[in-house]
Amino acid sequence: MKETNTYLKYINVPVELLYNDELSLADLKVFAMVDICDGPKHCFASNQFIGTNLKLNEATVSRSISKLIKLNYVKLVRKQTHKASRIISIDQNYKDLYQNLIMDQYKCVDDFRNRYDEKYKVNDEMVKGSMTKWSSTDDEMVKRNTIDNNIVEELSKDNTSVSDETPDETPSYPPGKRVNLPIQQESPISSKRKEIPVPKVTQDISEIISIWNNCGATTHKLPQEGKSPTKAYASMVKTIRSLLRGTFFNGNSLFPEYHARIFSKKEIIHAIMNFSLAATNGSYQPYENSKAYLRKLSFAGFIYNDHGRKVNKYDYSKFILYFEKEPELIKTPATKLTDKFPMHKNALAYLYSKEILGINTETPDLTEYDDQCFVKASILLNEFFVKHGRNYDMSRFNSPYTQAEALFEAIKTTVFGDRILKPMNFTYESLFKTTFPAFLNKGEDNSIL
């Protein structure tokens, strides 16, 4: 079949694509073109044909189609061979798959329409009446001019509809003529770099960012007041929001079990803290040469990274790896820590044995590894109160037991679902940088400790 250029009056973009931040304008245009060409025998259009009609090069069209197939908007019916052309079609299941994506957007659209109608009060019948005065053979621009003139004339008659919105110094325009408003010129300096809008950050997103910036990996600078945020920070907020909404892994063929999976704040923090232990603690896998790679990862690379050579699916997402699995202990024996603060260690071990294991004994029988975890935790706990104790009411934490009890309660807030608290959870350095201080500050405000 010979392909020819197609005259397009408009294209249709469903909201399931319009509100997906992963799709570019080119992706939306390619989807609309595939939708137009899709018929009973599906779409046979080549990349060259689609690119010619949309003014896109073939490489861009190829990337867009691959992305649309990956995200389950388009399905591949038949691969291209030297004897047969490629066949693709719209995957109608995308509406159900991305239903959660558009639920939050409907109210915003309705509010916009109400504000627009109240402000301009454009009469639809007036516009339709103007269009019926012209035959189909008349020039389209003349038709458009008449509609615009009538709208301007209608607005000029009804001064009360815009008087509250328009300043007194705004010039009035004569009815019946096209209005060409002056375009405000941007300075050459400001036009070189497009400012990134400051994203809205909830309390949950802010806590997750704080945990990440203290986990030992690549930190992301927080936006300063009056300045545009970095691209990395804006991308981080966007990624966390999509994890909390359950849209990040939609259409990902490597992790189909996480399609529409909503991650809670505790689950994301749990994965980050496991990752922190693997990246910074020499007692846990991987070995040091691989730890350097982990510490260089950005937040986006931690969640999903498709660059470089991959061996298994967990190489693509360290987030999924450490969400599903605890970091493993290196088999070679590490240097044994000296028990400098036995009262702190014994208090932590007692609370763990009583609350988690259900064994009420002052001298619990621990493995050598668990004992070393509590030894390290006692060192970190003592160092914390030595450095930061002046910031809190120490009359409430005047003994090793009350200090250990506060730490134990803080750790319990990070455990979710059916996951069991383990001794190694007490050794996270990020615990003492973010979670524990936040818990103590909350206790100061609410007097719950």
C-alpha cells in the first residue's frame, strides 16, 4: 500500500496520556497519529509516514512508539521483517491501567472551566451563528476573523463582566476589528534558561527527601527561597509523588507485579535505609568496589536506571531490590567492636527481646552478630546524646534505659506491614540523623515520650 501525506484538522489526545508526566509532546502526537490510522486491520503506517505528517524525524517516532508500547498505550501486533511491514494498534486496556492517574485531575479541569465561563461569558450560539454564514468553500481564515470579531464586540458591550478583572489603565479596543495585543519581550539573559517551577512538596515527600540526603548517596540541593530548584530536585519530587500515587512502574515490563502499586512513605524509607546500609556499611554486601557505585547513585538512578550493562532486573532498580530484600552480611568476619556502653547495649537487647521476640529476660541469648549490632547501636546512641543532648529535655532521658527506650520507639515508627524489626535496624546511621531527632522533636511538642 502506498503511503501519502494526510491532511489533519486536529488530533485527539486522551487524558490518560495528557496527564502522564513520562510522555513528551512528540509521544502524544505519535499516539494520536496511530489512533487515526488504527482500523479493523490495525495500523500499517511506517515511521517515515508518521514523521512526515507530524514533522518529526524517524528516530523520534521510533523512540516514541517504543515508549508507548512499553507503557501499554500501544501494542505490537506484528514485528517488521524484510517481507512484511510492522503492524501496531492502540491497546484499549490503557484506560483501566491509568485510571488512578486522572482521578485527581477532573476537579482541577472543572474548576478551570467554571472560572473561564464566569470571566468571559462567551455565547456559544453566537459563535455557531457566525460559522453558518459561510459556505465550506470560503477561506478558513475569513471564518476565523468573523468569529474573533464577534467575540471582541460581545466583550466590549458587556463591560461589567471584565471591569473587576481589568485595570483602569487598560486601553479599550473598537468593536469589529481584530485585536493584536503587544507581545512582552523577554530579556536575552532570561530567555536562555527556562526557569523550573518550584514543585509542591507535602510533608511525606519532605521527610523522604531528608532521609535520602542523609543516607550516604548523592544528595540533592533543596531550593533556596526566591530561586529556581535544580532539575534533579524537581525530578526527585516528581518521582516520589508517582511512587506514592502508584503510577511509577505502570507499563514497566520488568516489574509487572508493581503496576498500579502504591508505595507508602514507610515503605520508601525502608528501602532507602536498606540501601544506605549496603552502600556505607562494610559489614554488608556488596563489596567496597561496588559500594562506590551505589554511593554515586542519584535518587532517580536508585529508583530506576536503564543505562549501562545489566545482569538481572534488580540492576535496573535498586529501590525494588532493597524493598524486597534486606542487605546480606558479608561472610568474612569483620572487626569485632568493643562494648564501651554495656548499659545502653543491654537495655536495647532487653527491649528487643521483650517487645519483638516475646522473651522477658534481662539477659537474652543473642547470636554474635545480633550482639554486635546492639554494641554498635549503643555507641551511636551515646554519641548522639553527647553531641545533641543539649537540644532536648535531658531530665526525660537521664538514664541509659530511657535513652534506649526512646530509640526503640523511634525505630518502631519506621516498621510497616508484617515486616519484623531486626537488630541491624538499630545500626542505620541515617536513623540517628533524621528519624530519631524528628521523633524526639515530636515528643517535645506533644509530650508523648
